[in-house]
Amino acid sequence: MEKIKLFDKCFRPYIPYERLSEAIDRVAAQINADFKDADDVPVLLCILNGSVMFTSELMKRLEFPLELVSMKLTSYSGTVSTGDVHRVLGPTADLRGRRVIVVEDIVDTGNTIVALRDYMKEVGARGMKICTMLLKPDIYKKDVQLDYVGLEIPPAFIVGFGLDYNGIGRNSKDIYVLDESAE
Ligand code: 5GP
């Protein structure tokens, strides 16, 4: 794997796809154990756009009937979280009375997760589980429980596997980290 350049910034290889794939196997096994005997149809809620790649990998591994629903939220501008979470699209189905498994690409400050928890209450979802591919534990200090976590990472800015820098870089299969030494 080699360094990549996205607009003005340089990124170096960080987490290869193979490690992500193993983590997804583990998380999927946990979700299957919790939901395999469900007598409802749980919602798998893909948080656009960052979770698209993770959601598609995860849902291939889930072995119970589920409904895929999407919703778009924004909070990031460039490499910085603005703290203000806006719902800009969806959800694409009514969540009232449903059990929802939220699929997030990464939990950083947790502002998005808190906004989602409040939103689920507001629309009357029956329950919410959080599944995130990545977590920055040094930054996340909110009280919302993260039920399924793929990998923990230090507080750095990453791209790839669905995550972007100003809109690009999402299509990389591996994850890259901002290379500060190249600034
Ligand atoms: P939070 O609300 O937890 O601060 O951030 C959640 C959202 O910010 C994530 O869903 C993701 O879109 C974006 N985000 C957080 N950390 C990173 C990062 O390191 N790289 C990228 N590309 N996006 C991030």
C-alpha cells in the first residue's frame, strides 16, 4: 500500500481491508446472536454516506430478515467536527415501533449518536442498538452505549472504506490516516 493524495492532503496506509473484514465478521456474529430469534423485522439503519461500504459488508453477514433504511446526517466540515448535527435526508421508512440497528462508520465526539438517540425517541422507535465500524475512545465521552464496535483507533483523521475528505476518498477499500509529516 502506498501513500495517497486527496486535494491538498497526504494520507498514509493505516488499516488494511483484511483487518476490517475480520472485525466485521466478529461484529456480525454478535448481532446475529442477539437478533437471530427476532419475531419482528429489525431495521438496519445506514447512516449516509460514510456507512455505505460498512453496511454492505455487514449486511451480507447478517442471517435474519431485516429491512435496510437509510438516513443522511452531516456534522463534519473538512477534517473538523462542527458539533452541529443536521438531518438532511430520510429516514427512508417509518421507524415508529421498530427495533433499529444504527450502522455508523465512526464514532468520534458522539454528537451524531446523541442526535440519533434523541431522534429515535422523538419518532417512537422501539429500541436502538449502535453498531460502529470504528471508535475513537479518547474522544468519545457521551453516555450512549455503543453495542457493537469493530475497531478502536487513536484520535487521528482517517479516510477510506466509506470515509471521505471533503467528499473524496470514500472508494478506497483500505483505511488511510492523515500524514501530518507531509503538511
Ligand atoms: P461524531 O458526531 O461522533 O463526532 O462524528 C461522526 C461523523 O463524523 C462520522 O459518521 C464521520 O462521518 C465523521 N468523522 C468522524 N471522524 C472522522 C474521521 O477520522 N474521518 C472522516 N473522514 N470522517 C470522520
